[in-house]
Amino acid sequence: MIAQNFEYSAPTNLKEALKLLDAGEAKALAGGMSLIPLMKLRLATPEQVVDLGRIPDLNYIRQDKDVIRIGATTTHYEVESSALLRASCPLLAEAASNIGDIQVRNRGTIGGSVAHADPAADYPASLLALEARVILASAKSEREMPIAAFFVDTFTTALEPGELVRELIVPVQDKSEGSSYQKVAQPASGFAIVGIAARIRKSGGKVSFARVGVTGLAGKPYRAANVEKAVEGTAGSASDFQKAAAVVAEGVEANSDLHASANYRKHLASVYTLRALTIASSRTA
Ligand SMILES: Cc1cc2nc3c(=O)[nH]c(=O)nc-3n(C[C@H](O)[C@H](O)[C@H](O)COP(=O)(O)OP(=O)(O)OC[C@H]3O[C@@H](n4cnc5c(N)ncnc54)[C@H](O)[C@@H]3O)c2cc1C
């Protein structure tokens, strides 16, 4: 399949890119892992494609006090292999290492992935469990929001026309904290049929803090606040985690497709929540 004709530009700074995106029917191109197939299938027919790949200001991972700032065009491989993230935000590095295959991780970017908002994408579970924030930039202004507000629905985000994801902000994880991302991968693509991210902290023999993010199960990723509440204050025993994991899909309208029915996805969600909680707990200091 051949894409419809389009204008291509490759600006070398953010200001120029935002100006181009502000004018007309333009689409940002990052890794192209999702956009190019959509264009070839003519499901996306932008008149102008603005390549973000030559803007050095969008590619970085750096610590800023107690947070880590990640530029939008940072690739999945760069997230996976970053010494800073592995040491200080291992949950995100673990999620990145689970994406597709090495070719996809070498090209695909964190900004492109969140902007695309595929309900089976891996990052959202970890970003929600990390209570990440996202910075959106346009030619006129810039705004920051919690990642939970950014994911609106299936393939739908809070991005306005002309706006770009500029940066993701994740916390430096507490040294005593354990975390884990566990997924059931669709065998051909690697996309998450269900993916669960968990963070656990313990104090005085009890779970003092729990965060759980879920991807793949529903139309949009979500934080399982009911699981967190069920875990916090317990001793974190196998049966505590089992009881908590059992409620992860409560009240959720689960996706159903040729890979997994809604009921099977809900079952997988409980099993993988239990796994993620157990492994996160075993990694606490
Ligand atoms: C074979 C295959 C297997 C895959 N497996 C997985 C998997 O297991 N898990 C997983 O999570 N993902 C998987 N993916 C998707 C992959 O992670 C993509 O990298 C990601 O969805 C899109 O990122 P990209 O950088 O390629 O964006 P692009 O394809 O370039 O863009 C995607 C969309 O986001 C927009 N966009 C891009 N950057 C920005 C920005 N900074 N601000 C605003 N809008 C922007 C584009 O305009 C477009 O609409 C797979 C993809 C393929 C092809």
C-alpha cells in the first residue's frame, strides 16, 4: 500500500516544528512505527508530516532533583538501557524492555507511544503507577498535566490540534521501593493483552504504599485504586496479594478481540496483578 501524497519537513528545532504543526493538516512523525503503517493503509492522510527526529532538544533523559525528565523522542531502547532510569526509575526501564522487538525499540519513542494511546501499549501501566506528568507544547503555550488526565480514551488523548508531547516526568523511585511490570504479550506483535505495573513500599512489617497501573484490559489504561487500597496496611502476604489482585477488573468493561475474550482478559489481569505485586514486594529493601 502506498500513502497519499504529503509534504515532508524535518525542522531542527522545536519552535520551527511547533510553527509547522500549527498550520493546517499536519502530523508529527517520531519513530514512525505506528504512523507509517496507518498512512500506508490510508487510515491517516496528513497533508504535511513534520519529522521530529532532527530536533536534539527533544531527546534526553536527565535528573532534576527528585524527578527524571525524558524528552519525547527518546527511544524505547534509550529508556530501557539508560543507567539513570535503571538505577532510579527501574519500573519505566522494565516497561520499555518489554515493548515489541529490538527493531521497534530502536525506532519507537516514548512521546510517540503515549500520543498514539494504543490501549495495548506497555508504557501507560508504569506511567500511571509512577504518577508521571506530561508536558504538552504548542506554538502558543505550554501546559503540564498528570498522565491520568492525558489518556482520555482508546487512541484519544488530551492533545489539542497543533500540540506536541514535549516531555514526560517520572519520580526518582524510593530506594526501599520494589516495582515490577508483568505482561501477557500478544505473540506476533508483543503488544500487551494485559500489562500490570506495581510499586510497593514496606514499613514496620506492613505495606505502607502501593501503586498499580493496568494496560490492555480496557479501552484506556487505568490506576487500580481498589487494589492499592486492598494492599496498603496489610502484611503483604501471599493471601493479602491474592485478595487484592482479585478486584483489579471489578467494574471494568474489558476489551474482547480475537486474542482474548473479555472474561479471559479479566482472569489474566488478576493473575498478572498477583505476579506484579509479589515480584515488586520481593524487590523491596
Ligand atoms: C511490530 C510492532 C510491534 C509493536 N509492539 C509494541 C509493544 O509490544 N508494546 C508497545 O507499547 N508498543 C508496541 N508497538 C508500538 C511502538 O511502541 C511505537 O513505537 C509507538 O506506538 C509509536 O511511537 P513512534 O515513536 O513510532 O510514533 P509514530 O508512529 O511516529 O507516531 C504515532 C502517533 O503519535 C503522534 N506523535 C508522535 N510523536 C508525537 C509527539 N511527541 N507529540 C504528539 N504526537 C506525537 C504521531 O503524529 C502519530 O499520530 C509496536 C509497533 C510495531 C510496528
